[in-house]
Amino acid sequence: MAATIKDIAKKTGLGLATISSYINGGNVRETNRIKIEEAIEELHYEINEVARGLKTNSTKIIGVVIPELNNIFCTEIITSVEDILRNHGYATIVCDCRTDVELEKEAVDFLYRKRVDGIINMPVNAKGSHLRKFKKAGKPIVLIDRVIQELRCDSVVVDNRKAAHDAVKQFFDQGHKKIGIIAGPEDISTANERLAGYMEAWEEQGLEIPQSLIFRGDYTIESGVEGLETLVKENPDMTGVLLSNYEITMGAMIGINELGINIPDDLSVIGFDNLSFARACKPKLTVVTQPTEEIGMQVAHLILERLEHPVKTAGDKDKNNENNRDTKDENLIQDIKLQTKIVEGKSMKTIKE
Amino acid sequence: MAATIKDIAKKTGLGLATISSYINGGNVRETNRIKIEEAIEELHYEINEVARGLKTNSTKIIGVVIPELNNIFCTEIITSVEDILRNHGYATIVCDCRTDVELEKEAVDFLYRKRVDGIINMPVNAKGSHLRKFKKAGKPIVLIDRVIQELRCDSVVVDNRKAAHDAVKQFFDQGHKKIGIIAGPEDISTANERLAGYMEAWEEQGLEIPQSLIFRGDYTIESGVEGLETLVKENPDMTGVLLSNYEITMGAMIGINELGINIPDDLSVIGFDNLSFARACKPKLTVVTQPTEEIGMQVAHLILERLEHPVKTAGDKDKNNENNRDTKDENLIQDIKLQTKIVEGKSMKTIKE
DNA sequence: ATGAAAGCGCTAACAA
DNA sequence: TTGTTAGCGCTTTCAT
């Protein structure tokens, strides 16, 4: 069995509390310090975080629940989050829920039983009911990428509407008239926002959108392939298309390849995310990129902020100023919205009148 | 505060052990079952896994340490591992160590303090010294992708030598003579194995390898770009090149794009991993693919096997038969080696004599 | 600066 | 089947 502080105490002849205090940065007499260090060395003592967690009622673990681990947009964010949290003494348990509402709830419940100190979630369940337990426990929740109306908590999102709007506007500016979109699924807010941005750009032109130019995919590679094939078949006059996330972009490129379509001569394209992939495409793709690292940073800082200054919960007795608490609560909530940017490639053709 | 079994006991008038037993699948009288269920419901009781872990000395958590979270080869494997482990009641804490030996050690130590029940590691430190603590504690270790000579433990790897060999042989079979490789770094065994396979194929032809055809990258996109540029510049007569991992493949495609090289007319290419990316390339790439899902499955089953039937450790009294222990230990160790396969694209030209 | 003792929430003998 | 009790390894008063 692994050594415990009891063993250290026995070996050094000191008391339990002294060892514990030393381990936690307390002061001990120099001679004792040496004795303790020796004993730790000799017995290969390593602190037992499980026991500590039970006692202190804090595990120094943050749960992270995302739809897909196997998704570079998610992993880029997590990498950034994890880095910062680790530097602040927090570890993360990452749970991939396969874009499944049931699994997402299971993951959150699991994390609750593990008594994580807080949770970061890119939610699949748009109602947020799976997070209620955490909310009630007064543990911090930070949402990524998608907000939940019913659940007031911090969030970091991207200005998806503007992202899509700007991309489509670029098409119009370059003289395109028939611009399609391969959108994401209806139950994901980012997909709807991007579609809304697309529509907005059309409205600005005072034009009616032919429904055949809108394809609803599901943010997968396969749906990107299918979407491209469908759009091309049904709109022989389409000159440009917006691909609304990374998977769809990759799928559409596969479709374009397999149909032998030339970019940008036959079709102009604006993709999404992942600059490396854009550069590897022939010709290099113009893409909308999201600030994944920045998102991660903001998320990490938000949750750290909450962990250090928890919002008072309804359970706390703050009767002396009920009003104050309420307003404070609301005021503290932060919804951070970041901007995307367009990185120019050679997949956009200028159409002269 | 969250409810405990004590609260349940109080509310139901039953004893602690009864509640505990019920929670763990024991039998209780039907009337009591109902009472307990009601109390659980009412108090929103959720088991505290921290306390349970302390008591049972098992956390039902497996630590996973990988070089990069932001790497699709890793995430595909992890996704598969996690799925299986979860179905067996185990959670995973995934730690990305940024391909840094120091951070890797920190991650492993951290997981040790968290008292994870076992560890899965795609090692950066080829000596394996960071894992000694786990080994000594008798906790199962499973290595992915890379073996460590100094540390006898289960592993799941791919036949990298054969993978590269077969790819290069295909070049020779198609009439190529000047075949380059963008290899990985010297401190990663898979990189060396793939390079060895490359060399082996040359030897079979009875040919000497011009050193200028070998570029040592570091498995990053940037090194792929650089490698391609270098190889092309120094070997105007090179007709084919093997790209030895996904990042290098992507990087090389970027280089090829930016230099305006035509595939396969100017240069034939065989890439590595990620079929979707291969399809998105123009023309579709021929690639060596690794069975990531299968790797994950094997890893998960190996560690589950160990968790249920732990290997005797050095700590056990085996001084009476040192020899016996060794052989037993050795016999139990499993080194699983999986095969890759080549998926044909259109990036390979046949050169007629 | 150090030690004794209580207790975090749970499980596991053992008794009843 | 159910209850009592001890204790997992740690932190934390409260004395000394």
C-alpha cells in the first residue's frame, strides 16, 4: 500500500497535523523539515487527493462535456482551457457525449457524483435541464459556443450571425448572385445563427432567397458531401457556396473533388475553421476562422473567476439585503461574444457584370 | 450541502448500512425500498464517489496521457477507448502533455495523486521513468503506439515497419526509382520504425539510398511543409514521396499546393492516416491508414483485463522464487501489433520503363 | 511550532 | 434483512 501521512508521522516521530501543515505550505522547524522530506523521499509518499477531496469538499477537478472529442474545433478549445486550468491547480475530466442528449446527461451526472468543482459544457441539450443539479449545488457552469435561454450562466460564444453575414456579403460584393449554403442542423443554435446571417445578407440586397440554395446538413462530413451534390444538382446556376463548419467544409471539398468541379471557376467557396486544411486544399480556401484559443482562454478565466468568487446561491442567508443579492447575481453573469475573421484564399472568383 | 446516506437513513429511519447496501445492489424489504427511493428522490441524493473511492481504494477512473489532444489520431483512439471503459463503469481523465517530457511526468504524477486505477499512455518519454510509480503500485499500465524497452507492460502498437515498407514497395512496383520520405523525429519509435521500413524496401531492391531523399521532420504540419520544399529542391529527379504521419501529410499537401506541383504527374504521393482528408485532396490521396478504432478497443480490453486480474507486483512476497515471478510476469504481458492498410487514391503514377 | 482528536461520506465486517 | 461500529487518509479546530 501507498504511504500515508500517518507513516510519515510515525517515521519522523511528529504529529499528523504537523505533517499535514507542512505539506500544505505551513512552517515547521528546519530540523523537522529535513526529517519530513527524508521520510517522504524514503517512503515515496504522494498525497492522496481522494482523501483530501473528501475532507475539503473540493476536488480541484473541472468537468468538461463536449459533443465530440473527435472534433478539432472542440479539441483546440479544450487544449487551451486545460492549459490554463492546470496552471491554476485544476485538472479536467473530459467527457465526449457523441452529440447525444442522453449521454450528455449521463456525463453530467457522472461528473456530479465525482464532485467536480465546476463544469464547462458545449451543450447538446438546448434546454439545459441536464445542468440543473449543478446550478442548484451552486457550482459554476460555463457554456461554450451555445447559450441556453433557460439557464442563466456564463458563456463564451462567437458572433455566428455576423460571421456568416460577412462571408455572404463578400460573395455579393464579388458579383455573385446565386449563393448557396450548407447549413447545420436546426437544433444547434450556431447553425441557426449562421443561417440567419446568410439570410440577413440576402435581405440587405433586397433579394428573395430561392429555397433550393439552402441545404440543411448536420455538421458532419457526410452531410457536407451530400449537401454539395444536392446544391449543385438543383442549382446549375449557383456560383458560390458557404460551408458552415469544418466537417461540412471537408465534406464539400470531397464532393467537389469527386464531381470534378473546378474552384473557383465553376464554383466559388468560403469554408469554415481550420486554416491548415484550407491551405492544403487546391486552390487554397477562403475561410471563416474562429478564435479557438481565445475562446478557451475566456472560458478558463470565467470559471476560475467563479471558483474564487462564487455567486451567492439562493441557499445562502443574505436576508439583510435580498435586493442587492439579486441584482448582483444578474450583473455578474457574463456573456462573452467573440468575433471571427475571414482569411483569404483563392477559392473566390470575381464575377464581372 | 448535498444529501448523504446519513440523511437518507435519518429520513427513512433505517440504518446506514442498509442504505449503502441498497445503493450497491443489495436486497431490502420492499416497503423499505420504496421509502429509500422516496427519500433519495426528495433529497436529490447522489452518491459521493470521492468518499466511496477513499473507502474502497479504487476510483474507477483511468488516466490517459497523450502527447496532443489536438491530434486526430489520438482522439480517434481515445474516443474508442472511452466508450468501452464507460460501458464498464470506468471514467477517464485525459491529459494532454504537449509532447513535453516534463509535462508528461507532471500529468502522470497528478494522476497518481488522484489515485486513478490504471493508466493508458502514448509515451513521449521513451525511457518510461515517469511510469515507475504506477508500476511499483501494481496498477495497470497500457502503452499505445510506442513501446518502452525498459518497462514491461501491455501495449498496442501498429506494424509501422511493414506499413512503410509496403508503401515504398508500391512505389517501386509502379516503376519509381527516386522515392523520398518525410520521416518523424528520432526520439519517437514509430518514426524510426517507419523509416526502417522505408529503408528495408530500398534494400530489397538492392539499392543504396541517397541521403538527400530522407528528411527528418517532427510530425508537425510545419515540418511537413518544410520537408516537402527541401526534398523537392534537393532532388529534382524525385518522383515519389512517402509522408509518414497525418500532420506531415497535411503539411506536404500545403507545400505542394504552394509550389504548384502537380500530383501525380510531377510527383506521386502516399500519405498517412485520415481517410477523409485524403478524399478531400485533389487528386484523392493514396494513404496508409491505421485502425484507430481497433487500437482503442484493444487498449480498453487490455486494461479492463488487468483491472480484473492484476499482475503480481514486485512488492508481493516472491523472494522465494524470483525466477518464477519473472517468467510469470513476462508471460502475462501482451504486446498486440495491428496491421495498417493502404487505401488507393489517385496520387500514384505508374512510370513505364 | 506542534499534537490530540474529531469528522468528511462511504463501505464492510460483524452482530443481531 | 438490518443495525452498529470502525476506519479509509486527510484537514482542521483547539490546546499546548
